[in-house]
Amino acid sequence: MADAAAAAYADRLLAALADAGVHDVVVCPGSRSQALALAAARLAREERLTLHVRIDERSAGFLAVGLARETHAPVAVVVTSGTAVAELHPAMLEAHHADVPLIAITADRPPELLGIRSNQTTTQPGIYAHAARAVVEALAAADATPEADAVRAVREALGADGTREPGPVQLNVAFRDPLSGGAVHAHAAVEPVVVAPRPTFPVSPEPGTVVVAGADAGPAASELAIALGAPLIAEPSSNARFGPNLVVPDVAATELADEVRRVVVVGHPTLTRIVTRLVRRDDVEVLVAGRRGLENVRGTVVEGDLVAEGAPGDWARAWVGRWVHTSRRILDAGAEGIPGADLSRERYARAVLEDARRPVTRAMLAKAVWEHTWPHDRLVLGASRLIRVLDGTVGGKPLTVHANRGLAGIDGTVSTAIGVALAHDRAGGRGVTRALMGDLTLLHDVGGLHVPADEPRPRLQLVVGNDGGGTIFDDLEVAATAEPADFARVQRTPQHVDLAALAAAYGWQHVLVEDRASLERALTGAATCIVEVRLAAD
């Protein structure tokens, strides 16, 4: 039995995870983790798990983030010991701040090899610090309890007791030689983990109220705004950017903001300074629904879901109407011109042709992607300048939008998008997943483009606004004060990568867009491709 301890623990653990509610396992190659990897491969053959293999742990972690975002189920990532464990840290941090259920199964050396400078050995338990909701430590030995470890990991990742949000968990397992081999070991079946319902808290309609829906707020935020008689400021990744009370965030920079007396925050607002200034005002009451310790929002935190109690008064129609009217004026002012109906047929045709040949601006790109995406599609937004442009220029639409806004980094955007698309395709989604990002965001996760030949490529358009570097920094104060050459080198970081050659190297179709007409064709064309959009200076 001792000789088969590693394989026995791995077989029983992975089978129990599948029982408890884990549908996807992402595996990175390694020696110390071989029993876990082989167990996952066997369960995939038996169609009890879906297996994804990736060679880079950072990309693997964000692939798991994308899968978990779309499925709302915990996803396990298996890595070997040493630096492989540290490579998961960015994804674990994002999952922590965005409340995404992730289980990092980190294979480790046994206790007798710690502290003697043994190869590929470091202190792994607790390496993710506050980012891990829990750390489960185990030694693959004859008296191990892998079924209990699996259930605990899933319960902690899902926040199953209903007292806190989902999030990442570390399951650190020490293995002794031999690291695999022997017959398959049966496990004791476990029940699926069931999450307790979240508590609800009543909130009364009050004059001067605004609802802010940050990332992952959910569609209920739109319903809450209507029930409270409040305008709704909803970020693109809130999944609440629709409804009659929706307004663009720039309205909060007008004189109407002076009349705000209460802000109800749902989700994680991170996108605009306008909203940040509003929720930090001393004369505004802030009520926050959701996670404890929301870093960028002050106020009273309610750990649960808010439910409107009572009906808004007669003041509500005028209050919301003024915000909506101002929002429409802002959107109309930023609208790009189109050929007018008062032109003659010849002049109208010429105007349409000239419009089709126009270079693509950021606003044009953002609007086109938004307009071509429908409720049966999925949209993933990278943390680039484009998400901010989109936030200020598009109206409402009930879309499912994902974005890594937990820490708002560009890490792993390609891999997250692939995870979302794979899960969406598997669930029978009829639509396409589109990911809108900047060129540096693509390059930062270029390894995520690698999809093993024996795994499916999802229906995914990676739409890349290529402006040759990090122009998002042009909007910061430093751009006006720094020496131009230094600023360009260390902030904008110009790049001249041949994206067509890069796409070919990873087996992706490449589509080049240089004007409005080719943009329209690309967004209605091939599903699995990199759409490189050459952006005009603006």
C-alpha cells in the first residue's frame, strides 16, 4: 500500500472532486504532480471530467479563471512543485479579488525533503497569502483522506456556507516516491457540494439615490435600480448594462451629481474616476452589497443581496428622467456622423463609400464590437484603453460580459477568453465569443494562444486594437510632465510585432482591418481568428 500511496491519493482525490462539483481540470506537466495528471487524464477518458493541458502555469491559471467565470463552478489547476506554484499567483490574486472559485492543486515534496535545499523545493503552503480563501495541506500516505480534502476544497472555493463569496483555494499535496503506478484506486463517493442561499436585506427608495453596478454585479442590479427609482451607472462587465434607468458614467460629472445623497454599490466598481469620486464624497451615504473589505469603496457593507422595500415616490420619475435625458445628450454629442438622408442619390452613395473607407478609431471599434455582440454571444474585455472608451460611448444591451476587473491587470486575457469560449461552446451556446483588447494585452499572454492539437479550438474572435503600444498611459497626468522620449520608452513601450506571423505560428487565422468596411466584414466573418485592427491616431 505504501508503494501506491501517491497514485491512490491522486485517483481518489480527482474522482471525489468530480463528484463534489468540479467539471474542468487544467493540468501543467511536471514530475512531482504526475499522479494527479494521470488521474485527471483517466477521468477525462471516462468522460467524468474535461481535461485541458497547458505548458505554462500562468496561462493555465487564467484559462481556469475563464472556465470558472462562465460555468460558475470551481475549476482545478494541477501544477508541480517549485516555481510552477508561484506562476499561479497572478490568477489566484485575480480570482480572490473577483470572487472566482479556483482550486490550485500544488504538488509538493514530502516533509523530509524540506529545509535541506532539495531540488525544486520551497515552502509552498500559504504561498498565496491572503489570496487563498483556505489552505488545505495533505500528505499522500496510507492514512490520507483525499475525499474529505476534496470536499473541503470545493466547499471553501464556493463559499458553500453562504457567509462569504467564492474564491481561490490552495490544496497542497506532498508526494513520496514512487510518484505513480499500480492499479486504479476506487474512491468513496461523495455528494455534490450545495451552496447555501445568500441572505437578503431590504433597502428603501430615497430621493437622491444612484445605483452603481461594478464588475460582476449581475442583472439584478438593473432591477434594483428600477425598484428604487434610481438612475443606474453600470460598467460594461457588470452584466447589468441595460434597462430604462441606465445612464453613462459621465452624467456623474455634471451638476446632477451635486444632488446625489446616497449611492448603492453592487459588484466591484473599478473603471472610472468619476464613479470613484462619487462614492468617496463625504456628503454621500454609501451602501455596498457584497464582499467584505471591498478595497476601493467606503460605506456600509451588507453581506448579501439587496431587495427594494416599498415603492418610490412621485419624485422618482423626474429624478431618473433628468439623468437619462442628460445621458442621451452625452451619447449623441459623441456620435460619429453618418451620411444624411437629404443628400442626392449620387452624393449619398459617395458619402457611404467614403464612410466605409474611414480609418478605424477606438470609439468606432468599441461600438462595432458591442453592436455585433448579442445575448447568445459572450464578450470578454481586456484591461486596456478600449474598455474605457466603450464604457463612455455605448448604450444598453443585456449581454454576458466577462473581464478580469478584480485587479484590472492585462494578465492572462487571452487565456481567460479561451476559457470562457470553451465553456460557452460546450454548453451548446449558439453564438461567438469575442474578446476586445489592446496589442500589449495580447502580447502579454501570447503563450495563451497555444492550444494542444488534440483539444478543441473554441469559437473565439480575438479582436486586437493595435496602436503600437500602451497608449492608455497618454491619459495620465505624467504624459504632460515627463520627457517625451523617456515617457515613450518606459510607459508607452512601443511594439512592432508582426501579428500575422504570430498568429500563423500558433495556428490562428489572421484578419487585418484598416477601415470601417473591413471591420464590419471581420466581425461577421470567421469565428476563430485574430482580428488585428489598425487604429487611427485620435
